Amino acid sequence: MSRFAHTVLCTAALAFCLVALPLVSKGQEVTIDSQGRSVTTAPPSASTPSPSVVKPESAIPEGTCTIYSNFGSGHSYDCCSGWTENGPTSIIAPPAQLQAMAFTPTKGTYLLTQLDLAIAYISGTNGYKLELDADDHGQPGRRIAEWKVTGLPTFGATSSAVQTIKVKGFIILCKGSRYWLVPKANSDEWAAWNQNTTGAQGTGVISTDQGATWTPYLYNPYGTFDVLGQRLW
């Protein structure tokens, strides 16, 4: 494929002031620390996730590449510490917090086929809407796609229940372009994007006005997720 055609196709494809509040839920105490993390000291316990929350297959389908991943072995993550995601009518609002993480394909250009995230439920209406956004000068820009996710595992109850999104349609992720994953909690929900245990970190962004403005933030570690796809070139 010519460089011109490659460029055209990729271009067309892109078309805190925090207060610590305790919550006792099912024997857990969850607090928000000074860094904006939801934290529980409750030890992991057996948990059966709802049908929409599954453990990804250990073997990646033939022809599928890992574009980005910070999961530990067996799709593991930190059960008890995660970045706060909450809606404007949740019990810890205001503020309502959106925290977005970015990734950049570095080895090629891909057809997106799957996203896996570790996000857990604390209170309110269980679920969230996930946006995949293009980059706009270092922050989330034009929305490329969105998916509704329900039935999250209880925060602190498991370290291997993952939300898997099978991507349908033709979404191209171009080499060297930055993309954003933006989970949006339900209006009354308090959720947490579980931190990874592999040491992966990076600069993401946080918003306290429903995405009208964004502020860069160094996430150390990042929220846990992976991105899979089929390499085109």
C-alpha cells in the first residue's frame, strides 16, 4: 500500500480537591486517598461476576496482536486500589471525576477487535459507558466509538474479573497515533478503575466537569486494560 493511501486511510479513521469519604458496603470500607484513588483494605474473596463480566481467554485468537496491555499474569490486577470514577449524583460528588488513560500503537497499524478493562463497582447504579476517543493536543478529542458495560465485580472482591468488549465494525488504530479510553460512570455511581500490578504508568487526564476541560495527571500506576487487534501493516 502506498504511503499516500496509508495516510488517507488513517486520517479517515480518526474522523481536585478530593475529600476522603468512608463507605461501608458488604463488610467493606472504601476511602478516597489524597491522590484520588479508591482504596479498600478488605481482602479478596470469592466472587462470581455477572454474565457481562468474563475472564478473557488465555490464548489470543490466531491473527490477533496485543497492541497494549498492562495486565499481570492470568489477567490479574490490584483488587483493592483503583482510580476513582464517579458520576455527578454519586455519594462522593461533587466533584464528578472522569479519569482517562491513553495508549499508542507503536509497532504497526491495526484493526481493533477487542478491549479488556478492570473496573469495579462500589455504589450506585452498576455499569459505565466506555468511549474510545481520538487525541486532541494531548487530551480526549473526537469520539470514535462507545460501548455500554454492565455487571461490574464488587471492588475488592476479585482480582481477575475483567470486562471484555468484542469490537464490531471497522475501527483502525494507526501507528504512532494516540488514543484515549474514557470510562463514564452512571450518574449516581462510584466505581474504581483498578490499578495494574506490572508497574505500567503514564500521563493521563482527569476532568471534574464531565469532560468540558481536562487536566494532565501522572498515573503511577495506570488503570488496568489491554487493547487487541489484527495488524494491517
